[in-house]
Amino acid sequence: MHHSEPAEVLRAMGGRLRTARLQAGLSQEAVAHRAGCAARSVTRWETGRCDPGITMVLLLAELYGVSLNWLLLGSGTSVGHLPRGSSEH
């Protein structure tokens, strides 16, 4: 079984966070406002320099309309396949 390095995992998740944000049509500033954080935090998450934490990842998955599995692991439902307000969470 292959175990990824934490930095590699954060970079990969950061890329998915950026992709999902862009697909949702949101700026980093808009996400920061809705999440109650600084825009620089969103930048750090998307570049893999900082771990957003599970509570924030849950909020972002909901905001972007993507599954938590896809956001965290890159598997399962990807961008655009889970409409906002859907009962599938």
C-alpha cells in the first residue's frame, strides 16, 4: 500500500479546491467572505501550503457543490455533479 507524503496530499487537495472554486464561479475573496476567513487563507489552501481543516473542507464542499470524497481524495463525485441543495451529502 502506497502512503503519500502530507505535503503531496495537501498540494493535490489544494488543486481540487482551486478547480472546484473556479467551476463554482467564485473568487478567492468571495470564498473568504463566505467562510469568514482572509483571502490569503484561501490562497494557502489552494497552493497546499496550509491545511484548511476538516470543518472548513466540509463548508467548502457544500459551497462549491462537490462531494467531500472528491475534495479530500480525488475520488467519487467530482465538480459539477452534485447540485447545490442536493440531498446527497
